[in-house]
Amino acid sequence: MRTGFKVLLALAASAAPVAAQGAAGGEALYAPCAACHGPAGGGNKDLNAPAIAGQEHWYLVRQLKNFKAGARGTHAQDAFGMQMAPMAKTLATDADIEKIAAYVSGLPRAAVSHDGGGDAAAGQALYAPCAACHGPDGKGMASTNAPNLTLQQDWYVVRQIMNFKKGVRGAGAGDTFGPLMVPLVAAVADEAAARNLAAFLATLRGG
């Protein structure tokens, strides 16, 4: 385990007991997360940490619980998920998870850039079936348990599509909604196609 990651774990462990600090509890709990995801939740490609600012509260809660319970981040090929899993475990209670999710979802959305190439027109055709759950604008729908895709960096979108294709994500015990993605990404033939899809999603971001 890298020294830097050991430091992050130590910081997270020290932050968990402050969950009961009222309205400021979410911000306090987020402090160790900022080391990778950034103080404003904008993510950091060099640390393989995605943008999380402004994501739906319900989706953040679900993913933190998935990481904590081992429904995500346990596959041998999910190196970065395995880094996140022990961080989620430092959130001692569901109340902690609710607080940190509320804080992160309230952060202004990050100004993420698209730098991975890809053909947006080809990606638009690939996105057509995705719109049924994620919406024609890519901003997700709670009713279909589909998160906002326009908040994410293209590299993270590509990685998660490929993780679903390879069974790295969506096969964990207790992951209720992840398995639904697995057959849907079958139409994305390879990483080049995934980049096309990410390129199209970048056009949906707006202001």
C-alpha cells in the first residue's frame, strides 16, 4: 500500500467521529475526501478521482453504501474502486453517509473538461437507448435510479463503461442496480466506442 494512501486512510479515520457536529457535519466528514476529489469536489484525473460535486444525493448515498458493504470496489481488477472502499468504511453510520452526501450534492457542479477525443455524432447514436433511464439530456432520473452523466469527466465515463462490460462493476453481491447496466453496455463495442459516447455526453453539459 502506498504511503500516500495510508495517510488518506488515517485522515479519514480521524474524521469519522466528527459526524455528529450538526449542519457542519457533512463538510467536516468531507475533509479527507478533498485530498483526492478536491476541496470543491471537482475530481482529479492524476489521482483517478472523479468529479462528485452536485451529483444527486440519493446516488451518492447508494454508492457510498455499496463501497462500504462490498457491493462495489472488491473486484480484483477494480484497482481504484478498492482504494475507495476502505474510505467509505470510515463513515460509521448511515447518518454519516447522509450528511456527507448532502454536503457533496450541494456543491456547485464542477467545470469538467473533455479531452479524450471520440466522435460525438457516433456517440449520440449509442446514447439513444441510454436516454430511457438517464434522460435525453443525460441529467439522470431518480425514478429510474439513473444518475446524472453530464457531471463526469470523459475518462471516468469511459472507465466505468468498460468496467461494466468486463464485469468489474455490476457483479458485486448486493449491487441492486449495477447489474442492470451490464447488458445495456453490450452495444458499446470497445473503448473507442466508449470514448464516442463520452464525447456526446460532453455536448450535453451546457453551462
